[in-house]
Amino acid sequence: MESDKHYLRRPAQRLLEGGFRDRPEDAVLDYSIGLEILLLAGLNDELSYRFALRGATVLSWETGHKKPFFDNLKNFYKLRSSIVHGSAEIKFPEHEDDRPLGDDYLRKIWWWFFNNGFSKAIEGTKKNR
């Protein structure tokens, strides 16, 4: 983990930086970048779907209840895209729950990767398609 190239380092940095942001939009972007690093490595298409699927697979690892996580992550990715592409005006506090959701999900997914590793998440996603 001390190496700058370790795959968990940048997501951890984004988690910390997101917590210090004044603007909620900036925090959402930090959390989404951290999640993208973990969930979209090596992918070029179907990013929103795979972001939600892989994240839901990790978050539901013990319970098996993927649907709420999938829906939340799909909406979070949509919000991220709206912020990045400026296609919609993001109104806070309408999205006030998105900042803590991003923090919570990045924290839990990062911890899961820390304990289980990258390849186990990818295997779980392939099995649950």
C-alpha cells in the first residue's frame, strides 16, 4: 500500500479528499473517481451498468440483496455524469444524500478490496450475470 502504484492508494486518497470538500459536487466527483478506479479497471463500455453491477456485487457479498445497491450506484453514476458533462443543473440539498452515500460505498468497497483483492470482485461479477 505504500507504493504510489498500489491499486488501493488512489481510491483511499479520493475518499479522504472527498471528506474535506466544501462543495458537495466536488465530494461526489472524488467519491465517484475512487469507485471508478476500483470498479471499472480495464473496461471501456457499458460503464454505468458495470459500475453499478460490480459495486452491488461487492456491497451485497454477504446478504445477496443486490437490487438496492445496484439502483443507488446507477443513480450515483448518473449524478456524476451530470456533474462532469454539465448536462443538468445539480441541486443540493435535493441530492444531499448522495454525498454520504458516495462516502459510505467507497469506504465499504475499498475495505472489501483490501480484504479480498481485485480478482475476487471480478470473479463474483462474472458469476452473478
